[in-house]
Amino acid sequence: MHYQFVYRYIDRNNEFSFRIQEILISLKYNRVTMTEEVKNETKKNILVQLILALPLSLLIFLILVFAALVGIELKYADRIFPGVYVYQQDLSGMTLEEANGHLAAALPYTYQGELRLTYEEQVWEAQPIDLGYLIDPKASAQQAYDVGRGKFLTRDWIDRGKAWFTGVHLSPIAFFDQRASLSYLQNIAEVIDLPVREASLDLQNSEVVVESGQVGLTLDIFNTLAAITPKLTNMESGEASLIVDSFEPEILDVGPQAELAREMLSESLVLVAPMNAEREETWEITPDALADMLIISRVNDVEDGSAKFQIAINEDMFRIYLDSLKPGLHIEPINARFIFNDDTRALEVIEPAVIGRNLDVDASIASIGETLKSGEHETALQFEALDPKVTDETPGEELGIIELVEERTTYFYESDAARIQ
């Protein structure tokens, strides 16, 4: 009995123990569940607070931004916004009047810039205003003032932000009246321009008259204006070369031909003709008369297109002159006279033949021309020889005389010796 009780007691103890464990486990579970619920509730409260705080923070931020923008707007109501530059001049915070005065002092190029326009040794010094270039500081200041103004609100604030963070760099406003430039260059052209002129060569009596040729010059106004425009728009001083076109005449220099003409007319021309073995006759043409017998002609070179003057004798006038001398210089040919030698049975000359001549006008003209070109002033006239039919060397056989056939003597008073043949 005792044993059974113990057993039951033990069982009851076990059951009790089990139940206590169950109670403890249940309490522990409830505690964990309550802790998790508290945590979840706290998280929900924080999230709700954050959700409620975000619009409020955003509202506060917008209010601050708006206040800042209103402050900037009020501060720069009549001033140029920060970060605006004109030709590297910082105009931040300046009024229009201040910016105008600042730019006028900082950009004096209009009246103090200097362009030196050059051609060879000639120089013209011009200020930009002389060429019609004018920087407008007032308009440039207005341009800077307009940055961030006058557009849509968002666009204006974008421009202001760009100026604040990166800077806005503007070019100055300038006016370029090219009519003034053209007028200035035309005045220069009146000094530079030269008409093209060929050299001339003329004879007045025995005087050689020369007029030198001239290279034509023309200022290329429009290309010159195009060349100097970048200097003006970039506000640069310095030197600029004028563009000048040149035009070569076909005949620029007649120095060699003029020198030859002076040499030809430096003294009289002497024509020489032998009259016999012991005597010669001369004719003198004075420089004034010779000048009338020269001709100056223009000769064009087909190959290279060049031209030059050529001095030559007037062949027609010299032909007339030589034809007037021709009769007095003509010599008729005369046959030789012979006697038949019976002993030698040959002809013997008793009067030699006379070789005739005729003035060769063409050859004489050519000789005169060559003589004058060589610088000489004396030349021999040229003749054409006229041989007689019977010369001193003509044999008797050619004449049919081989022996004396008959000899007679007659008396013809007052007859000349020419009757004997």
C-alpha cells in the first residue's frame, strides 16, 4: 500500500511539475508577444511622426528658400546679379550707371586703340572710331543687367544660378559702321592709286624724248576691309597691311632703246663711195635729217606676250635718198680693146676693159642699218658689179679671131680712135 502511494505521489509530482512548466512557458510566450507588440507599436509611432514631419520640413525649407530668393531679389533689385562679366570685367552688384562708368573706363579701345595701316614705306594711323567702330558701354551694361531678368521666372532663376556658380561672360556691344571704313580707305586710295602707263619713246629733231612707264596700283578696298575687321571686332591694336593690286604695263622701260637712239643721233652719218682708184666721194646726213629717217615701232613677242620698242631706219626714205645718188654713181661697163700679134697668134690688150657698177640700194640700206645699230657713223655704199662682154682675159678663140685676114689703112679726118676695134 505504501508503495502504491509513493507511486501516485510521484505521478502527481510529475503532473504538477508538468503543469508548472506549462504555466511558465505560457507566461514566457505572453511576455515575448507583449514585447514584440510594444516594439511594433513604437515603430509605427516613429513612422507616423516621420511622415508628419516631412511635409513640415519641406514647408520650412521652401519658406527659407523663398525668403532667400526674396532677399536676393530685393538686394539686386536695381543691380547686376553676381557672376556677370563683360569682356572679363566683373560687374557683380553694380547699378547700370556704375557699370556704364566702369566699362567706359575699362574699355577705351574706341578712342585709344590704334591701327597702323601700312603699304611699303607709307603708314596711316587710325583709331577705331575713324573706321566706324564704337564700343557702347551703356548698351553693354544694359546687356549685363538683363541677365536673369525679363524672361520666364524659371528661366530667369536658371540664368541667375548659372551666373552665381559658373559665371556668365558677355562680349561688349559695339557698332561697326562700315561706311566710315570705306570712306577712310577711299581717302587712302586717292594717295596710293596710280594709273597704269606704258613707257613712250619719241624723236623731236635730234632729241630723244622718253617718258618712263608706270606700274598701275589700285587699293583693294573691300579685301582690305575684310582683313582689318577681325582686329576691330577683337579690339586689337597693331599693324595691318593694305592690300594693293599692281598692274604691269606691257612696256615699262625703254632705257636701252633710248640709249641706242641717242647713239645713232650723236653725230652725222657719212656715206662713202669710191669713184676711182684714187678718189672717193662722201655724203653726210646730219643728226636732224637722220632723225627724220629713223622709225620707232612697237614689236610684240608672240611667245611670252611681251612688247618692246624697236628703232630702225626708214627704208622708204633711205631708198628715195639713195635713188637720187644712183645715176651719179653708175658706171657703164666697157669692153677691152685688143691687137692681134701675128707672131704669137694671140690677142694683146691695148686698152683694158672697164668693169661697170650699179648702186645696190637694198644692200646699202641693210649696211646703213647695221652700221647705225653698231654705234658707227660711217658706212660704204654697196654696189653691184657689171662685167663687160669682153674682158681682158677673153681669148681670141671666143671672139673668132685666130689670124690676120686683111690689113688696110684709111684716113678719116676728125675721127676718134674708137673706130679701131
